[in-house]
Amino acid sequence: MKKNIENIELLVNGEELTTKAGNLAGLLIELQRDGDVLATALNGEFVPRVNRTTTVLRDGDQIELVAPMSGG
């Protein structure tokens, strides 16, 4: 029997978002964001790329996705 995944309410870069992703890696896939070029934070704490699949998302979490900027 497949487990029913519930909707999770998040703030992503300050915007409300509803997701079924259970972890940070799944959220990046859902958002079609390239995780290789992003820095990620959960509730103000940096999350290394290698920890994204084990970083569980919960209602009310605040996610920051930051892409490097070029120029000068």
C-alpha cells in the first residue's frame, strides 16, 4: 500500500508554497531548480547538497534558495 503524502505549507524565499515533497531534494526537483548551482537553507541553517535528501520538510518551514550572482 502506497503511503499518502500530505501537502506541506512552506515559505520559499519569502513566498508561500504548498508541496508534496518530503525532503529538500524533492522540493528542488518539484520547482525545477538546479540544485548544483544553489545554496540552500532551512529555517536559517545552511543545508549542504549532500544532506538535501535527508532533510525532511515540515509545515511552516522556511526555505531559502540562493543562486550565485556574477558581475562586478
